[in-house]
Amino acid sequence: DDPDLLKAFDVLLQRAAKHLRVKELFETIEVWKKVVSHLLKSNELRKSSDLPLVSRIYDIASGHGLLAVLLAYRFPTMKVLALDREKRDGFAHYVEAVNDFGKALPGAETCLANLSFEVADFNRWSWEDENVDVGRALICVHGCNELNLAVLQRATEAEAVWLVVPCCIRDGLGQVSVRSPSLEGSDDTRHALLCGVVAAEFRATAVSCIDRCITNRHLVIQGDAQNAAKSPVATV
């Protein structure tokens, strides 16, 4: 409902519609709402436990980068980094459109001054600093196979808040194998079971979904490694 953001999208559609596919737009907005809710709730819990509040967000395998743009706009005091092996042309258009209409914080040149993009392989990438007192959040939407576990492992090591929307999880990647003749031809069931395995292994606090009409890889798994030891069983 933000009028400035609506103007930005309107301009974006006029200037560079080819960079904004309908599926990606709806998918990103639905995931964005999940991430925002999770970050707000996580920081409330961290504050009550005197733990470092999330101040840096990492959008891993960012792809088109729209999610990172929206997160940077929603959380102007947090640093947001989009990370991927390549930087798509659409990212610059998203940033330009939002900067044209968004309101910058006092002292900032643009409203997205807190946003950056880094071209890198996540498996070879390292934090910009190793400050253990920095609250971090790792987000990965439709990462494939090993990337999901790599992100979750890094989040665990950094005691970070995390949220993943797995695209595919190859059987045997985790500690539990999901194999049964009854699952032959039932990719959706197999995917859901493997997401459950991942959620249990990394002590997720919640498993939810976005509208399946948008994507058939609609399961959202979230947690906070800082509170993993005392986290309850994941809610669905």
C-alpha cells in the first residue's frame, strides 16, 4: 500500500517491462511478506533475550534482485546485500525506479543507499567482517540442491536468522533419505517430505507456503540459529 513504491512499479513497467515477469513479481512480493514478518518477529524475540538484532540481510542467489530491493526499501536502517554469480540487467532498473520515488533517510543520497550487489560464488564468498556481535539474516529463494544446505550451514555457524524457499533438494543431501516405490511420479510429495527433513535438521521455527498458483515450489522454511537450541518444534 506504499504510494511511492506503487509509483516505482508503475514507472518500471513503463521503462523496462521485459525485466519484470509477472510470475517473478507475485512470487517475490509473497516471499517478501514472509521475510518481513519473520525478521520483525525474530528481532522482537532477540531483543527480549538481549541478543544482537538483525542489522544485515543477505539475499543469496538473488537472481533478478527484486527481493533485495524491496527488503532494502522496507528496512532502510539495515544493510542489504544481494549476492549471485551474475548481475542481471533488471537489477539496475529496479533500483533506479525505487530511488526515483522513495524517500531517503537524513544524510543518505538515495532511499536505497543501504543496498549493494556482489557478484560471487556463495561457496567461495566470506563475510565482509567476522564481527560475531552483528545480527545477520540469510535469505535464499529457489536455491538448488547443495546451495540450500550451504546457506543453512552458514546461518547456523553465524547464529543468524534464516529463511529458505527450496527449489529442489536432491535425495541423500541431508541425513535422511526419502525413497519409496509409492513416491514414484509424486515429485510434490517427495519435495514436501525433503523440506520437512531440512526443517527438522536445522530446527526450523515454522514451515509455511505461498500461493501454489504462483509456483509449485511454494514451501517456506524459516528459523533463527541463535535460538535453535531452545526453539520449539516447527509450526506449520
